[in-house]
Amino acid sequence: MSQPRVLVLDAEPLPRLDRLAGRAEVLHSDENSLVDRLPAADVLLVWDFTSDAVRHAWPGPGPRPSWVHTASAGVDRLLFPELLASDAVITNARGVFDGPIAEYVAGLVLSLAKDFRVGWELQHERRWLHRETEKVAGGRAVVVGSGPIGRRIGDTLRALGLHVTLVGRRARGEVRAADELPGLLGLADWVVCAAPLTPETTGLFDAAAFARMKPTARFINVGRGQHVVERDLVAALRAGTLAGAALDVFENEPLPADSPLWDVPGLVVSPHMSGDTFGWRDDLGEQFLDNFDRWHAGEPLFNVVDKDLGYVPSEPASGHTPPPASDSPEEP
């Protein structure tokens, strides 16, 4: 019986896949070799989740992986027509980043409200300048994105005493529908974007959205850079119609050195690191291995992406089980 072939689109450091020894043939690929090796794979692990190589290398008719897993929460780089039209099941890293991102957002809220940045600057200048800062408890936060990350952010902000409203694609329980967002923006002291990137959420935060916010409000984006029209955010901050913002994701990454975002008053820039805590890559590897165990046993996979929605629904209708590798080496 032939072993299934697991192809890894590499990024350093490589994942620890020792548990697959004797159970699968693990192959590695960079962006250049992917097009040749992809048809022979049963499973594709997109370890380099910042790459667009899968889009360019996905095979036409003929052999292809039955399961594609990306080591990221976002799957927008995999939502191209050829993969969507195929029978391949897509899974993601949902669940790994929820807590760290929520902690990061809470840290930003406290830092902005308590004026930590100015405090550090004054310390370096050896200046003693007493100041008053904002009270966080009792404020209102709108969190756009009602998946696990958005819900964890909401829970963490509630622990700080904030009144939190979650916004999702449709209303359910405590979650408000997306079409209610314009009316909610004007009530919020904090607006946090943690939504999946879909056609509906691309450019969601533009000049009109920022104009609806209170001039004392602050905006935080830990979703995808394409959620924000960056020139509109720059204009709002420079005009003083928005009190501040923090971006962890950007339209173009790495952020170019000549980007105006580096120098915008009231803006905190971080290099797409909100979910990356010590050991996060090991957590991603273990999650893939646990899902491989299910795939190998013919059991339903975790974190199956709904190809129509573009993300993992909170309440999937049913499990999805891709076919395991064929026993024939000629038919991967």
C-alpha cells in the first residue's frame, strides 16, 4: 500500500512533522517547484501562507490534492476560481490565534487610552509631566467579525468593562447583522475589525465609515489590510475627525518605507504580529497533524472552509471528509 503524499509549501522554520514518519511521504516545495510537484500530492500544507504560489500553480484537469490546509486564519489567497471549482477541501488554522489576538487588541486599547506612547517619550526626555488619561470601563466597542477571533476579542474587552457589540454577516443571538454597522459606528468609542476578507468586507472601512465614527473614537484592524481604504484613514487622522488608530495588517506587506502610514499622527503600526506568540508555529504544526489523523482515518475534518462564504462558518452544516489517498501510486 502506498503512503499518502503530503506536500509542504515551505517557509522557514519548517514545520515539525515527525508524527508523519511511516505514515506519509512528506515532500517539500518552494514557489518555483510547486507547479511540478502539486499534481502528485494528496495533501497540500500551505506553510508559507503569505505566498500566492498556489494560485499560480494549481493544476488544471487531472490529479490534484484532495485536501489543502493553510497555516493561517485567513484563506483569501486560496479563494481563486480553479481551487473553488475543484473537489479539494480547504481547511485553515482557526483557533490558534484567537487568544493572542484578543490580548493584543486589549493591549492596544489600554495603551491608547492610557497614553503609554507619550509616557515613554517623556521618560526618554527625562520630563515629569503629570497627565490625565481615559477610563476604559463603561465605554462602547463594536467588533466587526463574529468568528472565534472576534468573539474572543469581545470577551476580553468585556473583561475590561467595555460594552461590546459583535457584528457578523447575519444577525444571530447577540450578533448584529452587517447592514446595521453604519448605525453602530457612531455609538462606538472603539471599533475593531477582525472580519474575514470577502468581497463584502473589502474596503469596508472607507471615508464614509470613518465619517460616521465619533471624533473621539479609535479604530483597530487585526483582520486584513484590504478591509481599510488606507488613504481615507490617513485623511481622517490628519483632519482630526478620528482620535487614533492601530493597524496590524496592511494592503501591501511589508509596509513600504515610503508609506505615509509611518508618520500619521495618532496611528500605531505593527508588522502583522498580533497573533504571533512564542511557540505559535509549533501550535500550527500540531493542529495540522491532528487534522491529518482525522483525514487518514476517513473522519470529518476540523475547520472546513465554506467555499461560498470564504471562511469557516461558526455553525457548519455537516462535516466534510475528503477521500484519502488511493492505494495506487499512479493515482495520488
